[in-house]
Amino acid sequence: MKLTAASLRDPASLPDAPVWAVVGAEDLARRQAMDAIAGHYLDPALAEFDHDRIEGESLDTTRVLAAWQTVPLASRRRVVTVSRVEEAPAAELQKLTQAISTPCERGCLILELRSDEGKDVKTLLKAADAAGVVVTCAAAKADDARSFLKDAAAGAGVRLEPAAAEEMLRRLGSDLWQLESELRKLADYIWPGQSIGRQHVDTMIPAPPEDRVFAMIDAVCEGSASEALRMLRDLFLLADDERSAAHRTLALLARHFRLLWQARSLRDAGFPFQDASALPAGADRFLLPSPNLQDVLKRQAFLMRKFAAQSRRFGLKRLSTVFEILTETDLALKGYALSAGSPQADLEMCLTRIAMAARSPAKAGPGSA
């Protein structure tokens, strides 16, 4: 039998099964599903005596079976939880697959898996489906996460402003467990009954590393090499791998200037940077499939002012120079061109040259530098 995590919200509707497999990428949904299943069988007064917890990494099938077949003290079934089953040795997974084909009358075996990848794991899930129930806990979508935040805020006795909710999703993604944890912190930070605003999110939740890159790019576009280099060095101090950090940073730089090239082309065609939907005639020929400036501005209207300002500074000739710098840096990082000595030095040279181009005197005329 297959169920979703949402179907477990009504305990009275749960089937009586000796084997449950809870699988999926969403941590909070998995934990809530496991708690609902265990609570369905356990007597609250003696729950700790009738519940065994085993880690998959050290899985011993003989021990699992012994616990599963033990008669409960007071509960409907004795619950045995095996966490992170996918980390178990292959031999133990195969033993467990064979064992659950003979259900236990007084036990409930709950298998938790973050992933259904791998031959042995798939075989185990097939056996669990035949012997009991498989519960899927797929990663939450953005709309699901928004609804979750709204409900969680109401449960905490606070109101979450839409801008704050969107910023939480941007910084944390759709991981419900992390969203719930950070929302609790925000609710404790403000007075009960008050609203959580964007300013509270900025104070309590660290910005993602990409935000530092975007601030660095803004400094480069303003021609501030010293500020951009300071931010770059901070990024490399936090990086686990210097070469990977350099490639990621260069990719974000290139993405920004591809968007800026589209912005400048639209400016030269008469776009006033007021409404992302009101593009001038023939604008489609300026827009790239990805990244597409119109799509970006529709999703993040606050970027309109930034691209309007930066497109005044960077004409098409100046942007052409920037793309040459980015290409040379890419080749240096890949070993196909002369390097400045290290990935970090290559990026420092790249930022310095772009900042110098941004500071050079602009010439009049459409598309000029």
C-alpha cells in the first residue's frame, strides 16, 4: 500500500500494518509521519518501554527482528524505528528484505529512508509495500512552503508579512524543518501578537553566500575595485575549495553581465525600466532564453532600479570588453590561458579589470561605452 505524508493527519484512518517505510527528501514530513505512525500504536504512558530506535548505519537485522518480535508491555504493537536505512550495509539490507516478508503479529517496524536510490533499497521498498505501507514524503514545493509558513506563524501566535515569508523562502529554500526552526526563533524574537517583517528576517537569518557575491558584483559595477576585492577575499575565506569557489563566482559574474547586456539593449531601444511587461517593439531579439531579463524583473521587481542604473554606465562596447575579461578568466581557471598564480588571484585580476572598465569615461551615443 502506498500513502502520502498528508494522508497520515487523521490517525483514525491509518491502516493496521506491521511494516511501514517512510521515504522522501523532506525531513520534517518524514519525522512527522514517523511520529504519527508510532503514536498510532504506542500507549503514551509506556511509550519509551515499547519503542526501540536503531540507526541504519549500524544496522543488525538479527537485533531488529528480536525487537520487532518482542511482545509489547501495554501498547497495541511494539514499535521499532530504523533511521537512515539507506546507510545500512548491503548484506543487512538484503537480510531485512527477506525478514519483512513474514510479518510480525505484535510489532510495528518503521523504516526511514531519505532516498529510494540503489538496487537493494528499491528491493527493500518493494517488500515493504507488499508487507505493509510505503509513505512518500516528497520535497515541498514553493506554494506548499508558503502555506506551511502561514500556518506555522498562526500556530506561534504571530503574523508573517508576505515580504518576510518570501525572503525566508529565498534564504532557506523549501525545507520545512528549517523553515519551522527559523520561524520559531523569529516568533521568540518579537513581541507576541506582533508581525514578523522583512527587517526581522534580515536580523535573525544569515543571508546566503550568493548575496555576498551580488554585493560584490554591485561594487564592481560601480567601479569600486577595493570594495569588491575585500568582499571576494571574505568569500574565499569561507570557501571549502578555492577552485570551486572561483568557478561559482565567475558563473554568477557572467550571468549578471548577460542580464546587463539585455538591459542595455532594451535601454537603447527605448525601454524606460518601469514595467517589465511593457517591452518595446522587437525586444524579443534582445532577450536571451536563460537568463531572461524580463523573467527576472517580473519575479524580482526591486531589481528594476539596479539594472536601470547599471545599464546607463555600461554601453555595449564596454560590455564587450567585460565579456572578453570573463572569457580570459575562464580560460585561466581551466588552464588554457596564463594564470595570475591561483584561482583567487585570477578572480582578483578579473574584478580589478572590470572595475577599471566601469570607471573609464563614458562616451555619448546609443550602445557606446
